[in-house]
Amino acid sequence: MSTNKFVTFEIFRYDPEKDKEPYYQTYKVEIRRPGMLLLEGLNQVKWELDPTLSFRRSCREGVCGSDGLNVNGVNMLSCMTKIEDLGTDHIVIQPLPGMRVIRDLVTDVDDFFQKFITVKPYLIRKSPAPDKEFYQSPEDRKLLDGLYECILCGCCSSSCPSYWADEKYLGPNAFLRAYRYLIDSRDEGAEDRLPILNDKHGVWRCHTIYNCVEACPKQLNPTKAIVGIRRMLLERGY
Amino acid sequence: MVEDNELNFTGVCKIKYKGCKMPRKDLVTYPKKVSYKKHTGMTAWLLHRISGVILGLYLLLHIFGKAGYADWFGALTGNAIARIIVLVAFVYHAFNGFRIVLIDFSNGAEKEVFSKQFMVVVLLTIVVTIIGAIPLFS
Amino acid sequence: MSVKVEYHKYDVVILGAGGAGLNAAQVASQYVSTAVISEVYPTRSHTISAQGGISAALGNLEEDHWIWHMYDTVKGSDYLADQDACEYMTKLAPQYIIELEHIGVPFSRTAEGKIAQRPFGGHTAEFGKRPVKRACYAADRTGHVMLQTLFEKSVAQKTQFFNEFYALELLTNEGAVNGVLCWDIKNGGFHIFHAKAVVFATGGCCRIFKTNSNAHINTGDGLALALRKGFSWSDAEFIQFHPTGIYLAGNLITEGVRGEGGILLNAQGERFMERYAPTIKDLAPRDIVSRSMVKEVLAGRGVGPNKDHVLLKIDHIGAEAIHEKLPGIHELALVFAGVDCTKEPIPVMPTAHYQNGGIPTNYLTNVIRAVGPNPEEPVPGFFAAGEIASASVHGANRLGTNSLLDLVVFGRTAGEQSAKYAKENNFVPLAENAGQEGIALLQKFLNSNGKNTFGPMYKTLTECMEKYVGVFRTEETLTTAKGILADLKKQLDDYRVNDKSSVYNLELIEALELNNMVLVAQALTEAALMRKETRGGHAREDYPERDDVNFHKHTEVTLDGDGNIKIDYRPVRMKPLTVEPFPLKPRVY
Amino acid sequence: MIKGYKYNGHGDSGLFEWLLQRVSGVILIVVIAVHFFSMIKSGEWGLKSIVLGPLFALGIFHTLNGFKAITDDYVKSTIWRAIILAIYWIVGVTAAVLALKVVSGL
């Protein structure tokens, strides 16, 4: 069918075994259905145009967080972005900024996970647990909404100018998860966690730029979590 | 205590860079085809930085000038355009700074609120600059 | 050509970092040195997509008893489940759910602060009398919160992770399983993991269908590894088709939508499930709903210009309730179907969702031989849990929410049992030339220069499986599929991988996955062809009745020495651990 | 693996700077506005005694702390950072002394 529309994908390419410098390669991608997603376009490139392209993908429904990419200068999940929503025929796809490129669109996220783990993202209990489940009122549970949905895609951290500037900065993602445990009514680990956050590479490094909020594919608000942690630190007199 | 949290991820960061001319750190800061989109918040932050630098330099030179160590400075700030620049920088930096304080100490961190707040800051900056500019030129 | 191989030694090696793998890891790592090998980062495993809930007879909202749960599981499986495993799972469910809650899973809550529960398909009170609220949930992100919490817990336990490692070969020696050969995707290079016990938790294979709800990684790699080493695949033909996949896209709309009051409508606006399952209507088990939907469409009562789907209506419960209880569904419907489910119904069709069978194990997750003179004999050092394993609690059809329960209970059991095994036994030495096969396989693909590539072959495979081995099957369609698959198998000898790089070579991984998928699809088709009855997820149009005389037994697919598929059968373990067995009965709802 | 996300102790956490930056910022808005309008209303040095003290102290802190934040973002080398920080201290102290001289000298 010749009536179908085409868009241009300009994709960052780099293979450390072959290429001396990164370069951008252009592909003509056919729009096969209204509401076609970016990931379908990438799969089209991979399966029909150029099989040597490498990128990450897994669940293709926006919950695993594998395919965070920088598209036309904004971080997003390729599996949840409709090509038509980008509003342009020329789509530049780059790996997430602020992370080391391994190959093509694949970035090294180990450092990101390391920072995530640094804030002790697990329930810390000092007193023994009851036989039954912990009772948590629906109001207390509601506090976790907007925090626990994080999918660890890295879109927020890698959109943050402070994260680009400071390689030790923990990043919005780590704060979001730390805050999720800090305000969990079952958790007793605030004393362990807060000193880590109260650091020059911690919450005080945030300049409230809101790139993380704009980038989050799940519409979460790490800035709010950071503000919450700061208040907690001030109230507890660290 | 913190060391306990080191991730036990292995098999990472060991790529053999055969024939690769790019040092590893450049793989983070390689030249981007499209730079990151300037969202409202990022624009506000960049303007805040720029206006902050202008004001800071102005303040320091102001002090040095008043103390008699930089006579050229008085001549410079006599210029109306320079005065306007400092005025705009001050008004913007003040209102935007107040907005940042609001983020931390009120509910300014809500996504719906902050872009509106930024519009208010821009509006106030324009209005107050115009008002402030009247005595400057009269 | 000499190949450099790196060796690692761990007491327990867990393959796969989904819910079952991580649960096993967080338990095993408390006792012995444990390594987790995963093709993707742990939080990107497919458990993360599980939405609706995890069942346990907690009785937080109404009276419930584990034996009712066990009855539902056995009945839901069309009496093909092993009843000892069913009892083990349902009895331990409440305890393990509470343990999950204790490590931090943010379940939704009742007004009193207990774990909230919702009704789910096929779960009933008093042996089928009425639907019961049994599925514990965290909005519609139950799998998501569980996987992340288990990941965090296992990291806190200092489990060793090998992320983005692709398993090539299962290593055996002296009749025991003693390791795995892997390929480091990121850096390139082979790694042999020498272990006392290997736990398989590699997930399912539904990626072989065109319309599926699965992640790109669910390509049946674990099954292929086990099959190549002569282990069996139990109940291969039973693939679960989830009734409410988004039309065309295949993404899942959780059964929780119907649990919260959603109903299925045909073109005439009729709630057609009232005809097929008069007692529990839309909350019938998945195989029944899927079949009913296809029947409606075949009868010309489908919706849309092509009359090829039905509608799932949820807007009547109110926008507020949807945003609170089903926020993820709202988002998925918006992106993948383009409808706002607070105002319009969602177009849905069945989608391949779950592999009910798997590597046969006993209820303690130890893999059994399944074929030969002594089918129940456990294989030393080989454990399996999760979707890859068949204990078997799902039989011919899995009940909604039982998959998460399966991986919690059996994942944990696998962790305990493998740690126990590793403490009591020594390392079995690696065989001479261990890993040769896997290395040869990878090198064959990496150096291949034929003409077939992944794209077209994968398309043929998935379309063939969808068309001929879908919800309804006949002798004719299955034979056609067999022909196409044999052809694909031949094409694999003339394959080409353009990308010769060893750094993150996705094309190479896809080639290896395709190789596995073709094998898995062949085994599945063969097993489906041999089972001449309709039971659970396996519906034969030419044999529409259940045949308990000839087919009340597990299919066991194995490969013989020449790589030909062999079908055997194994009796169902009808005797539970402590209670009376549930006898065979017709399955009506 | 990048190591060393270490807890740096209270003295260097950034909390104090952060808080004072905000407090001084808010005060400065008022003070500078007063300073500015007093200039117009009652000649060049109106209200100086109330205003100039805090103005200089807070202004110098606010300025140099802001500069430090910018340095932290764009200067990667620790040695250069230390040098620049030293320059800020020198400039800050000099400016404060000069400011004191200006205020007291009039």
C-alpha cells in the first residue's frame, strides 16, 4: 500500500568494537496503524530494516522500564509513546543522557541501580512482626500512592541536570523510593535511611528543576518526595 | 554501614574497547544531536542561574565601587541598559526564588501548580520591572 | 578453536529473576551462597506485569477456607492438577502472603487495615456455591509491587546477581544437574556456573503466539534447555488464553476488572456469559470465558467492522472507583486501545497468556524424571518453580491469581529445598568438555551467513501458532502447523546473523531465542495433536468432550537422542497430602 | 561499579547551606526592595542603617553560596573546585571588610 505514511527515525548508533565515533543513522519507518507506538517502529527497524540495531525491551506495556529512551530531547518509554503524539515526522532517538552508553541505545544502568540500593529501599523493622499482617489503615496506605508505582526505568534520573553534573548524586528515583519507605506506617528505618539522604550528594543537591516530573512515564512526582524528605530532615533536626 | 548496601551486580563495566577511540567518560558526554528539551522548570532554573550570576557580580562590584576600588564601575552602572538588566535580573531572581521557597514550604511541588506559578513569576517580573523602570528613567 | 570460559562456583544457581527466582534467591541466600542469572535486570522480568492479585484464603472480608481454594484449583484445572501440590500450595498460601506483607509489599487495605481482597474468576466459596473475595491485591499492580519488593529483599540479603546473562546450556553429569553455561550479553564471553543445585525459574513461552500478553523475553528458553538435556515438558498443549487481551495489541486487561464488576458484551449488547456459566457468569475460569468469546464471534455476534471482538464494560462502576482500584488498566486501555474506560467499553479478544504445563516437579519443586520406569524419581540438584515448572497445580487451566501464588509458594519452597540440598550434598564435578554444545550453538549462529533472518521467520512462526494452534484446534490445523514448523526448523540451518559484535548483540540473542521458540512450538503442537479431547485450555473442535478414560493423565514431551519429539504419559497424582481426594466430576459453573 | 556513596557527616551535608540560602533569599527580597526604593525616595543613603548591615552579610553569603552551587555543577576536578572555593572565600571576606568600611565610614 503506497498510501501509508512514513516517518524518519534518526537513531544513535555506536558499537565499541567497530566504531570509533558514535553516529546517527536514518531509517524510514512505515506507519502501519493509527496510534502506532514507538516500540513497534523500533521493532520494525530491527526486524525489517537493520537487524544490527540494539536496544532494550521487555514487557512492551510500560511496566518493566527497560525501554526508557531520549526521543526528540525528552526521556520517555518507547512502548507507551504513540508516534503521532510526538507531532513530528522526524524523530531523533538517543540513549538516556547522563548514563554511559554500552551500545546503540543500550546504556549502563548498574550505577543507577547502585544508587537506588544505597538508600536502603526495603522495609526495616526494629520490633518483632505480629503473627498476622501489619494493620495499616487505608489512609496510611493512601500515602504510598504516587510513590510505589515507580518502574525503575531511569527516565527521571537521567533527565536531571544535577544527575548529569554530579556522578555521585543519588537522583530522583532513589529519593522517590526512599520516601516510599520513610512514610510507610510499617517502617522503622528512618534513622538508618535519613543520614544517607542528608548528604551533599543527597536531597540538598536537588535544584527543583522538575525535569524528573516532566519525564516520568508514570506521572509520579519525585520532587514532592524530595521536598518531603527535606521537611523530614528539618523536623528531626539533622 | 553504608557499604552494606553495595549491589552485588557482576559482569558489568568491563567492555573491551577494541579499536574504540572514545574514552569511557566521553560515552556519557558524547555530543548530542538534540539537547534535552527545556521544560518550564528547566527554563526557570537556567534563568535563575543566569540572573543570579548577574546579581552576584553586580553586588560584589557595587561594594568594591563604593569602597573606591573600581571607579569604572560607577560609569558602567550609570548606563540605563545595564540598570534595566540588573533590575530585571533582581525582580526575576526574587520572585522565582520565592517560588522555590514555596515549593519547599508549601504545596508548590504539585505538577499542576508549578507551571502556573512560573507564569505568575514571569508576569510579576514584567509588571514590576515596568514599574521599577519608571524612576530609573525619570 | 579454543574458547575462553570463565568459571564461577556457587552453592545454588537460580536461573531467572522473576517472582519465583527472586523469592527462591531471597530464601536460599539466607543459608548458602546464591547466584541469580537473568536475561534482563531483575525488575524487568515479566512478573512485573501481573495485575489482578494473588489468592489466599485469608478470609479478611468474608469466610474462606483453604480447602475451598484447593477445590477451586482442582476443579479449575479440569482435574488434571496433582492434588498433593494443590493442597500444599493452598494450605501455605495465607502464611506466605503474610510473610510477603511483612517484607514490605504495599497491599491495598480494607477499612480495618487488613489486606484487601477481591473476587476473581473461578474462585468460589463452599465448593462452587458462590464467588468469593480471595485475591489479595495492590490496586492493579500486584505483580509489580511483589517483584520489586522481592528484588529489594534479595539485594538486602546480598544475593549475587548476574544481569543480562543468557543461558545456553544446562550442564549435567552423573545423572545430576550441576551447572549452567551462559553468555554475557553486555560484554560477550562464556561463563560456566558450577553449582550444587540449579533452580529453574525462567518463565513461560507464550511469545510464540502472535497475540500474546507476554514480554519479549518469554520465549521458552528454559524449556528448550531442559528438553535438549532429555528432561520432560509436562502438559505442553495447555496454553492459557486470557479472555481479556486488548483487541489487536494483546496486552492484558486484568481479570480484576471483572472481579470489580466488569461485564462482557457482544454486538447485541447482551451479557453473553450468563448463557455459558449461569452461576458465576463473567467470573468463570479463563478457558471457559475465552471459548465463549470465540464462540460468540464465530456466531456472528462480534463487535466492530469485522465482527471480530467483544466488549468489556467497566464504566458503570464509576470513574472514581476505576482510578482508585484499576489505574493501570485505565492507562493501558488509553494507550493500546485508544479508549477511555471510564466512559467507553474496551475492545477485547483472548490472548495467549500462560503456559500451564512446564518442567514436571514434585510438590517440593524437585524436578522429576517423568518418563521411563520410575517417573516420580527426582533429579538430583535440579529444581524448578514458577511458570516454567509444573508441580502441577494448574493442570489444564490455571485460575486467575494462582500464578502469583504458585511462584510465591513454590519459589520459596525451591529456595528452601535447594539450599537444603546444597548443604547436604557436594559438588558434582563438571563433565569433560562441559558446555561444548552451548558454545557450538552460539558460535554456529554468530558465524552464520545464510539467508533467513529473524523478522520474517518470527512472523511466520507466530502467525502459524495463532491461526492453527489457537483457542480452538483440530487435527487438520495442528497437522498444518506441524508442517510449517518443520519447515521453519529447516530454515534455521540457513540462518544469517548480520551483527558479529560481542557487545550487546541483540540479533544473536534473538536468533538463539528463535531457535528455542521453534523447538518449543513443535513440542507444543505435537502434544496438542496427541491429546484427542477437550480439557481446560486445550479445546479440540473434533473432540469436544472431556475423555477421562483415555486422557486423564499428564502429557510428557521429551526429545530423543536424534532430536525427535516423543510423547509419553504419566498418571495424575490424585492423592492429596492429608485430606480426601476430590473425585472427577463434570466441570460446570 | 562506582563506589563510595558515603555518608559524609553532618558538617558537610548541605542542609545548613540550603536552609540559609532560602532564609537569606527571602530576607534579601525585602531588604533589597527597601534599599532600592529608599534610594529613589530620600536620596542615595536613605534607611541605610537599618538595611545595609543584613544586606551585605546575607547578600555576600547568598551570592557566594549560589556561585558555589554552580561551581559544583560544572567544575569536575576536585583541585579546581578547591581553588575556586578558596577564591570565593577571599572575595567574600574582602567584600565583607570593604562593605563594613563603606557603612561605617559614612
